[in-house]
Amino acid sequence: MTGALAFLILADLSTLGRSLGFGLAIGLAAFGTAVGVGLIFAAMIQSTARQPEASGNLRPLMWIGFALTEAIVFYGLVGALLLLLLV
């Protein structure tokens, strides 16, 4: 009886560890993305305030940087799903 109980406790701890890993992976990826997007838009606002005529040239670069920074969340999601499903 105690062997079966120990197995259930270990199974629950394994599930708990995977769930915590999933949450940490997604949370850290989202936090990093939020900081990155904030820095991108802050830099765009500062550069537009300094040189308003360069705004048209900087806007496409801003959106490319935004898209690449947002892709970090998807990498975190894929890594977290791999952690959850394969480990």
C-alpha cells in the first residue's frame, strides 16, 4: 500500500515540476518581451523627438524590431510545450 502511495506522490511531484517549468518558461519569455517592446518604443519616441524628419525612415525598423521581439514569446511557448510534453 505504501509503495502505491509513494508512486502517486512522485507522479504528482513530477506533474508539479513540469507545470512550474511551463509557467516559468512562458512568464520569463513574456517578461523579456514586454521589456524589449518597451525599449523599442521608448527609443522610437526619443529619436522622433530629436529628429522629427527621420520618423518615416525609423518606423519600418521599429515594426521589424517589434515583430522579432514578439517572436520570443513563441519560442518560449514552444520550449515550454516541449518541456511539458516530452520531459
